Amino acid sequence: MPEAVLAPLSGLDTLDDATCAALRARLQEAGFTSGALDDAEAIAPMMPAALRAPLVRVHLKRRPGTASTLLAVFVHRFGATASGVREALGDALYRKALAASLLDECDGRVSSRWILLPFGGRWYLSDPLESGEDAVMGPGMTTVMLHGWSEVFDAASVLDLGCGAGSLAVAAASRGARAVAADLNERALAIARFNARLNGTTVETRGGDVAETAMGEEFDLVLAQPPYFAQPESERGSTYLHGGRYGDELALRFVSTAARRLAPGGTALVLFDFAQREGANVGEKVREAVGDAAVTTLAITRPSMPLDLNAVHTAAWHHPALGPEFEAAATAYREHFHALGVSALTSVLVVLRRPRSAEEPRWRVVLAHGGSKPPSPEALRDQLRSMDFAARPDAALLPLTLVPARGARFEGEWRHPGDPDPLQLKVAFEPGSFGSDRELGAGGWHLFALFDGSRTLADVVREHAEEAELDAAPAAKEVIGFAREGLARGLMRVAD
Ligand SMILES: C[S@@+](CC[C@H](N)C(=O)[O-])C[C@H]1O[C@@H](n2cnc3c(N)ncnc32)[C@H](O)[C@@H]1O
């Protein structure tokens, strides 16, 4: 694969709104949709493009047609015959696409210096990742995750922080939100504006470093997938990819900014990889980044890519043709982790919530998510709902019935049946559910047993007062405090 060169932006201005509308309609008609993309993506997933390429070619050959032609040109960049692409786009759009440098024709073959990806009923233009330090990233796996979680929120204003091709901002604008796309890279902003036009909507853009961007503005929802890959000294940096020596330094600056751009009641989601190393703890790092910003913090962690795979992918993005340059880069990335003492990468979704009033309690919670898949939007919504309940005043909590969180199992171990002294009591979470296993004291175990769905919190207070021979006020304080902690830390939820 030849070293790609960034395509000129100037051509995009020649595609007016009417042409963009015609292009959308044609791409849809041609079957160039997420479904067609997903079929090809299912082939040898998680492999570098060069290794997958032969099988993807076979797949596209077996399904000749306009969708396969457009996938070959705009996604897999194999090129196609001029006649095939002309048929897929129609003559008028084909000529406009050539004039705008969306396509290049040479000796009857057509290729593109752009990537055009269908995603969620829309299309996004972006750059091939190997085409230089300012290449602009289009929607990928992590974008899909953030997009899914973002749909949990009914946000009137959305900030896409580090927007790349503006995928999340454009999706939010299409849902009717005021969407602002922010990025250090001016090329990203130009592409985000074009992608908004391509999809028949508009986004506002803000330039500059993350620390200064959208200063003084507040949003209902802030979405960010910062660059979070580690950069060895020997490797050339890319604005879209590298987040510092460990990789997570820039992401933590994004967390800091996101915490300061929230409207009351607003939520920020920042997704990145954290490099596990001696003396660095993700909860602490997030706490430092948030600093004095008045927000509740939830960090949801799960294992990310193994270090070897991370090194292979990072090297392959820059050297997609593999060969000696790829070999040197993959070695450099892997050795870099080794030299820094990084033992693993942890994927972290940082959720920040600005309370509506200064009186609401704030929480700092770290939860491990079991299972190989990321937390589902429903699981995220349930956890945030529990945290919202935890912030309510006592009087609002007492009539509620609380039960153990979904997937929570209470496990006890005794030396022999009937032994009054347990060896261990703990709450454990099933794979795929949402919470960190933890040990319980005998008091906590006993209280938990009362949250079986048959009592309101007020009933639990009464029962606890009787059993522990406490006055009503201290019993209420103990039980409500326990329930709040349980709701905020993923152990309990309000019954449906
Ligand atoms: C991984 S890409 C984001 C992709 C996009 N959010 C998506 O999901 O498709 C990270 C983006 O952060 C931008 N970026 C890098 N350093 C930055 C900084 N210091 N301030 C603001 N944006 C920055 C890059 O230009 C890049 O577009």
C-alpha cells in the first residue's frame, strides 16, 4: 500500500447541500449502509487490515453489486473499475465526486484518498489513519460504544470533545440537539462541518487545546474519546492517536475539562485506556483530574486489549503494508510498555455528573465491569439512576423499596452448617453485570438480607431499630446511610 497523502479539503466546498442530499439518497439506494459494512467487518475481526484484506476481497467478490463496489473504494481502499463506481453513484454524482477529489480516476480504475463510512443511518468522511500526523479519525468501535451510551441521555446541548470527524456531534445534531464539535486539529473541524452538511444537519465548531476549548460554555452532555495510545520516543506522533508517554495523560486532561463544561444536571462520558503501573491508581488519577470541580465521578473499568495486541495494532495503523517498518514499530511499542513497567491496559469509562444543586451529595465510585463486552447502555442507565436516587433527601428515600443490584449474589462461607461465625461474607457480581466484588461485615450482611423486595426503606428502619435495640433516629441514620452507599456503589437498586 503506498504512503497515503491527505486529500485536499478545498474540494468539499464544491459539494453543495443539494449535492449532499443527492449523495445520501444514492448511498442509501446503493445499499452502502452499516449492515453492508458490518458483514465485511465480521471477517477476521481484530486483525490488522493487511491480514484481513485477502478474505475481505473474496467476500466482496462473492457479493458483486453497488454496495460492494463502494465498500471496496471508500472503506477497504482496494479500488474498483471506473464503470462500476459510475454505476454505483450515477453519472452526475460520479463527476461531482471526481471534481471534489472524493474520488481519483486513473487508467479506468478509481480509488479514494478519503474513507467514507456508513454508521447509524449516516455517512462520515475521514482520513486513512496512515496519512500523516493530522489524519482525522472517523467512527470506530469506541465511537459506536459512546454513541450507544449517549442515547441514554435526553440532552438539548452536546459537546463532542476531541471530535475527529465529528461523528458524535453529527449524530447528536441529527437527534435535534445543539451540537458543538471541538478539536485541536483544524482539519478535524473542517471535516466535522462537512460531515454535518453531508448528513443534512449543522454543528458548531471550537478549536484549540482541550484545556481552553469552549471555555465558559456549559452542556447537558459531553462526549469524549481522547487519543489514549502510548507514544515511544522513536515513533512519530499522531494527533488522533497518542496521549503521552503512558498514553493516558492527555485523556486525564480531557476528564478535567469535561468536568468543567457541564450544565447543572449534565453528564460527561470520557472513554480511554489507562496504563496499569506501579504507584498509579485509576481512581486516584481521575480524582486528581477532576480536582475541585463539583461533580460526582463514576469510573467503570474492564480489561482492555492485551499489550501485545495494542503494539501490533498501533504499528499497523501507521504501517498498514506491514514489512520492516511495521516490525520496527511493533517492537518499539511493546518494548516501550516493558521499559515503563506497564503491566496491562484497563479500559475506563469516566462518567461525570454535575448535581443540580450544591446541597446534593457527590460520590466518587470505581466499579469493575465483568465480562468481555462493554457495559450496555441499559446497565449504565440503571447505575446512574441508582446514583441519582442516592442523592435524594431522606424523606424521598424512605417510601422506596430497594433490592440487590442486577447480577449481585450474596455469598457466605461457614466452617460447618449452623456455625454462627462466618469465615467470609461477600457480595459477588455475575460476569457481564456491573459492580466490584467486595467483602461484607456481619452487620452489613444482616442489613442486606432485609432488602429482599418485601419492605420499604421505612420498614427496614423500623425492623433494624427493633433488632438492634436502637432509637428511631440513629436506626434511620444507619439504614439510610447504608442504602445510599449501596445505591451509589452499585450494590443496590430501586425495585422496578
Ligand atoms: C481518537 S480521536 C476522536 C475520535 C472521535 N471522538 C470519534 O469517536 O470518532 C481524538 C481526537 O482528539 C483530538 N485531540 C488531540 N489532542 C488534542 C488536544 N490537546 N486538544 C483537543 N483535541 C485534541 C485529535 O485531533 C482527535 O481528533
